[in-house]
Amino acid sequence: MVCAAFRGEGVSRLILLYILQLIFLLLVAVYLYLTWINLQLTRRKDRVVLLSSDRKKMGSQLLVLLERFAGDPAQMHFIELGAGFAYIAELVAKRWPASTVEAVEVVSPYAWLGKLRLLLSRAHQVTMKVGDVLTTKDYPTGSVLYCYLLTDLLDQMYQSGSLKGCLVITLTFPITGIEPAAILPVAGWQKCLYVYDFRATPSVLAS
Ligand SMILES: C[S@@+](CC[C@H](N)C(=O)[O-])C[C@H]1O[C@@H](n2cnc3c(N)ncnc32)[C@H](O)[C@@H]1O
């Protein structure tokens, strides 16, 4: 009887060990798959690899900038362009729960993992979409766009007119030839946040 109980315990431990091994292998496979996708991105000029904004170093400064430039941040429409796993969108959503927050990411697996992460962290307010920032042109007027993309991509977005009517905050990479409304240095190697205010019409600027 005692022997059977021990055997039962041994079997359930073995099953648990197998399940843990399976989870471990699954996580390794996901990690390798994401690394492979990132390597593919380095070959494309219309993409940027996934590298997260260092929230510990720039998160509080971003919130300060939003308080200063976004009007009433509690009412803003915030969009993270090229969102990766949407950490910045989550940060903003948790700070201003009444705001509208979106995250746009071109690589579907990143977007799915982002959705899962947002679900687990209960950031239900964030809408995560799969989309290419180079072909999207209809951000709602007055939106606040955050991005950590390359100057080349930002220049293309600017030239295509997709940033028109929006407040743009970009980490590290400025838009070529456009004077920022503000530059805020951040600690670490991501250097600074640039603010561009394209919300005002030229006639408003002139007056
Ligand atoms: C440097 S990471 C920034 C991630 C995140 N925004 C952050 O700050 O932590 C750039 C992200 O933009 C995505 N991306 C690159 N090109 C894109 C494009 N054309 N449209 C949408 N997303 C793009 C990449 O897949 C990657 O996840």
C-alpha cells in the first residue's frame, strides 16, 4: 500500500518534470524564433529591429513631456508606432487610464506576444494592431505618436504627410531638417527624446 503511494508520487513527479521540460523547450523555441525574425529585419530598409526603449531611464521623462505637450494627457489619443511588445503603450495606459492608447507593430508574432503580455498585465485599455507605419496615413488629428525608429523611417513618414496634425515624440532619432519643439536628454545611451508638434496649422503658427 505504502509502496503504491510512493510509486504514484514518483509518477506524478515524473509527469511534472516532463511538463517543465516541455515549457522550457517551448520558451527556447519562441526565443530562437524571435531572434531569427529580428535577424531578418536587419536586411530590410523599411524595418527596424526590435530593441526596447529603456523605460527605467526615459519613462519618467516621457511622462513629463506628455504632461507638458499633450494638452490634457488623460484625454489624449496615444499611439506607439513600431511598438514591439508595447511596453511604452502600457506605461502610458497605466499612468492615464482614461486615455485612448494604441500600439502598432508590423511583425505579427511581436504583436501577438504584445497582446498576450498586455492581457496578463491587465492593460486592457491598449489596442494592439498589426500594421506598417510606412503605409498608415490616417492617425486621428491631435494624436500623440511615440516611436523609437530610425531617422530614415521617420523622414519617410514625415514626407508622406502621415505625421500631419499630430504631436510626435521620438527616442534617439530626429527627423531630418525639422526643428524640434523640445529636446529632452535621457540617461544612458538612448540619449534624448525629440518632440515635434505638427498639430498647429501654418496660419496658427504665423499668428
Ligand atoms: C526599436 S524597436 C522599438 C520597440 C518599442 N517601441 C519600444 O520603444 O520599446 C522598433 C519596433 O518597430 C517595429 N517596426 C519596424 N519597422 C516597422 C514598420 N515599418 N511599421 C511598424 N512597425 C515597425 C519593429 O518590428 C520593432 O518591434
